[in-house]
Amino acid sequence: MSDLVKTQFGYHIIKLVDKRPGTTRSSPTSGSSSPTSLRTSARRPAADLAQSLEQQIRKPADLDKVAKLRASPCRSRLLRA
């Protein structure tokens, strides 16, 4: 058993119950792609969507229009200074 360990969730005692030899798993969708390249390729569609929305939304009224076209509920909250 470990000593007392403090985490963001509180204090814990850790007990090792099983130890297995290390293995390497391959990703079923990417073959030999590294996790870094997978994250990079996943960012591209999100960046394209963000750029498209930025071009469509120029004023607050446009937000509702674009949300209706995309069938997404528009939830906004006014921030008060």
C-alpha cells in the first residue's frame, strides 16, 4: 500500500492488486499513426468549422440565423460588467 496521496479529489491510499507486462496497442482506425498526428488531424475539421462560422456570424443577430440553419439551439448569456 502507498502512503497517503493527495489529488484534486482528496486524499487516497493506493493498493496495487495486479501487475501486467506492458503491451502496445494499435489504433483500429489509423494503423501506425502516432497519437500526436491523430490529434493534429482531428483539429482540422474543427478549425474549418470555426472559420466557416466566423465568416457567417458578423453580428449578434447572425448567431440565431446560423443556429437555425444548423438546427442547433442557440444558448447565449449576457455578461454584465
